[in-house]
Amino acid sequence: MHKLRNNSHRIFWALGIALIITQVFLTTNGDNSELEFHVKASYYSIPYTRVYGVLGAWFILCGYGYWMLHLFKATSIGWMFFTHVVLSLGFIACFAFLDFEPDVGNLTKLSTIQKLLFFVLILFLVGQLVFLVNTLIAMIRIKRR
């Protein structure tokens, strides 16, 4: 666990780069290789592959945060780090292997898989909040030394 925490910035950078490469591959070679947003009646529809780029950028930023902690020799809280990693990787696994295109206009007609993915999305967001809190606590601990 300690080795994983010390190399977490490299892991998140690799995940971020892999997700961005996946987005580029799917955007240029997929069936839906459009690069623009579609305006619907009351919401915007973003191509499915754009989410990979956003996730990739977020993971690169998380890697930067962990690198800053490593650079300043700050120690993060173990269970918070583990929670962040598990919830982040769980969301990527669910997102990559299952299709999630809900009808935003009618959330009551979601299938069971879509409800599960929505719940996993909420857990992912909680995991990212845990990352931010963990990083702030670790940086505050440095200033107290």
C-alpha cells in the first residue's frame, strides 16, 4: 500500500494519458466520429467519447496533486487514498464495459444497468471529493511541521 501511495502520481498520469488516447482513437475511428455538441430540445447531448477526454484530464490533474504531495513529502491519509483509487477505478471499469446513455428528459424510465451506473457515478464524485479533502489535509499537515 505504501509503494502504491508513493507512485500514485505515475499511476494517475498513465490512466489519464490512456483515457485521452482512447478518446482520440474512438473519436477518429468510431461510428460516431463527430466532434461537435448536439443541441436537443432542452439539453446538450455530448458524444460518448468526450467523457474519456474529460476523465483523462481529471486523472492527470489528480496525478499532479499526488505528485505535489510526493514532492513536498506530505503523507496522505491511507483510507482516503484507498477510497479515491477504488472509486475512481470502479467508475472507469463500469463506464468502459457498460453503455450509459440515459434519456435526460425522463429519468424515471432508466433501466437497471443505467440506474447502477448512475449510482457508480455518484460514488465516483464522492471519491473525487475525498481526494480533494485528503490533499488539503496533507498540505495543512505540512504547514504545521
